[in-house]
Amino acid sequence: MTTENKYDVMTIVASQDLTGHLFKAVARNGGVAPTSALAAGILRTKAYTGDHATVAYKGEMKAYAGAAIASGSLVGVTASGFLITVTGSEYVGVCLTSAGSGDIFPFVGDFNMGKIA
């Protein structure tokens, strides 16, 4: 069982149907996040187009892995909202336990690091 701890949330308006994107990264414009730089956080509530959605953006959260991830790896966002291991500067957090592709895993993240505009 994947656990999570305290995390900060915000509300966005869904610009597309997000009902199938729970625990995936979403963008500030309310769609699926195409990159780590555009990601607002992890979707916490299902939302249809025009609905308000809760997004976790900082703290200990859980998300879907888009590929195998080793514990302690830096993670970033794929175009479909999954998190994967990254080596560059576009990371959003650190994986807390190893995960296989498609697993929900815990990570500590901060989606505002270096992106406040």
C-alpha cells in the first residue's frame, strides 16, 4: 500500500476531461502536463472539463510511474502525466520507494522549484 503524508494543495479549473488522470501530473492551464516545467502538481480529484480540481503541489504525495523508478531517484513528468526518472534539471521530486511501470509510488515533491512566474 502506497502512503502519503502532509502535502499542500491548490485548485485549478480543468480545461479538458481529467477523470482518467487521478495521481498524474497536470498543468496550470488545467490540462495534462506535457513537461516538468509546465506541471502544476499531481491531480487529487477527478474533474470534467470546466470543473474545479484539487492538485497537490508540495509535500509527500503519490503518483503513477511511467517506467521503473529506483528509490532515491529524481523524478520528472512525461507528456502523459506519468512520473519517470530524470537526470537533468527538470525534476519535480524524489522517489521514496522503488516502483515498476504503472505502479502508484510515494515521492517528495515541489512543483514550484524554480518555476514561480
